[in-house]
Amino acid sequence: MIKLLLSIVFITLLCGCAAQPSAEELLRAPQLSPELSVVQRALNAYLGESAQLKYPRGGETSSPFLFSDLDGDGAQEAVVLYQSESKGLNVHLAVLENNGEEWLVTQEVEGPSTDVESISQGNLQYGTGNELLVLYSAAAAGAEDYLAVYSYADATLKENSVWPCTGYLLEDLTGAGKQDVVMVREQNEQLSLTILTGTENELHLIPDLQLDKRFSSCEAIAYFSKNGQHYIIVDGLDQSGYLISQLLCYDAQNKQLSPYVTSDMLTTVDQTARLKPGLLSTDINGDGIVEIPVVEQEITTVNSARRLSFITWRDFTRKSNTVVQFGILDMEYGYFVRLPVALMGKIMVVDGSFSNSWQVCSLDGGRWYLNVVAYAKEKQLPNALQKYQQLCIVGQTRVMAQLNEAYFKYETIVFDEVYLL
């Protein structure tokens, strides 16, 4: 008897069980902690009016307040994002220090737009203090955002520069023991990568690297290191609306990024085009390496046209056998069934015996491995589905599966962590 391991990873696109908040609850401002209230009152006293706090739209910091030792003196400064009636519509950033008795505004600066996408901090110059990174929202849809990097020393806030960009990440790309900023920017009507790195006294730019000319937008940017090498993956759209991915490697000797060429002398862009919105590169197995999804084959049956696909997740830095995971992606309901890599090229998918169902079987149809069905949650299960195991619920649909126990055992099913498309 063949014993195979089947792991099923679910990608939940839509869920929600909690009661919806009322309009009053949505409009009510969050209650500030006593510490934050003290900082806000100090800012209001400095302005002579009540500041309107500005919450970042995304990023790891969801608060308009950030506390950090910006100047490396061992004490934390407070950073506040706000708008005020007397200063116009643009977002302002204020830095406050505590003199032991009260918070006092030492510096403030006006941002280039009316909203903030994210605020973060990083150590770019080997020092004991931190730089501030604020991504200001673009003024119009489709335009680039603005990334501002601020340094703070001697009660003075220095705006190093403001760069238009469509995305950035903060990592130790150069391997120098500090963080670098990697920005995706549009240069001469083509997307490029720019690295902002620092010495002990200054920040400077590493020359731009133009991305593949097929990129029309940047959807995501990711970083990983492997065997002492540092890599960047950019996911974006081409002019036809396909998602493509480019893998780049940092050359420490020449101090620059360069496109990574795979062992078959092709670029990853040539191998990764996929008409699957949101199917981005990710560390699919949690080993610290970011894998790129590749659509191996669209699955066409009577019921599943353009819905199901055979896909692999690949580590292109491998010299051989780049496939890390293999399985079937259901884009309509949002889940991924991971199958043994040994089954690649040896199986096919046919329609199942129920509506919205499909079956994995051998190429000759002589044996079946797996039945999957999407069934309305509010309906009572018919007798024929009583032996199916419920895998997940997506919206108003429950996804259920039946294994051929001659090849798979229910106790061998492993439920991996949920990740989002």
C-alpha cells in the first residue's frame, strides 16, 4: 500500500462572525491611555488648539503615537501624527521630549500630503538612536506615495529627503549589521529599486537598478537571506494585468543589486506570469525563504473552468528541484490543497459527482485519490456527504473532502497555518 502525506493549506478570502459595529461606534474616537492623553494635551498646549490625530492606513504601527529613543540618549521621545486647523490640511509630525516633569514639543515638520500610509522606525546609521520612516499617501489614485526619512539629534529633526515610491522595505540588505531602506520608484517611466544605506555620519543612495521593463506596477516587495546571500522579490503587474515576480540578489563585492538568473539561464519573470489576482510570493512553509508561486497548468473541466489550477511554490535560488510545494489552488473559494510533489505530472482533475465538486485521480482514471466539494452552509448535508470531512468555511460555503483511504489516511492530514491571498 502506498502511504502518502497530504497537507491542506486553507487560504481564507472572506470571513466574519462578529456583530457589525454601529455607525456611532465607527465614528467614536478611540479612548487614549493616560500616557497618550498627557502627550496629546502637551501638543494641544503647544498649538493653542485641539489637534486632530492622524491614524496610519496600514503598517505595523496603527497608532498616531510612536515612542522611540530617536537620538540615542537612553530616553524615549514621543512622535505624533496630526492635522490642525491653523496649519492646513497636510499631515504634520511633532516630536516631544519629557524633561522629567512634562512633555514638550521640540520639533515639528509638515508632510507632503493629507494622509499617512505607515510610520516605522529603523537603525540606518549604526548609532544607538533610530530614524523615522513615514510613508505619506499619494495625492491621487495611481500616483506614487512619498517616503520621508527623518533623523533626530540635539533636539533637531532633520528631514534627510522625501522620495516618491510605490513601496519599500526595511532590512539588513547589505549584511552590515544595520538596516537599509529598499524603495521601488518610477524612473524614466520604468520601475526601479533604490537602496538607501547609511554610514556613521550620513545616509546615501546606492545607484538605481531598473526592474524588468514588463513591470507596470509594484504589488509587493519581500526580502530573505540564504547561505549568506541577500535577496529581494518584487511582485507586480505587467501591462496585460498578469502578476509577475522578479528575484534580485545583492552583490556585496560590487555593492549593488542585480537580477538573479536561474540555473536554466532564465529570469524569474519569464517563468512566473499568472492571471491570479493577489497570488503573491510568500514563505509558504515557514523556513525563512520566500517562495514564488508558479501556475503550472489551468484545470479545465465542465464545472471548474478558470477556477482551479495546478500550482507550485518555488525557491529559485536552488540549483535543482526548485519545487517546495505542489497542489491545487481554488481561486473562487480561496483555498489551496497541498499534494505530494511526487504526484506532479501523474494526476488529473475531473468533475465530481456533486455540483461544485471535483476529484483528483490518476492520469488513466483507474484510481481516485481525493474528492472535494463546496456546499452551502445553510443546507443540510445529504447522506452521500456524511463521510466527508469539513475542511473550512468560506463565507456561506463549507469546503469538504473525502480521501481514498487506500492511499491517504485521515490521521495524516496536517492543517498548516492560514495565509491570505
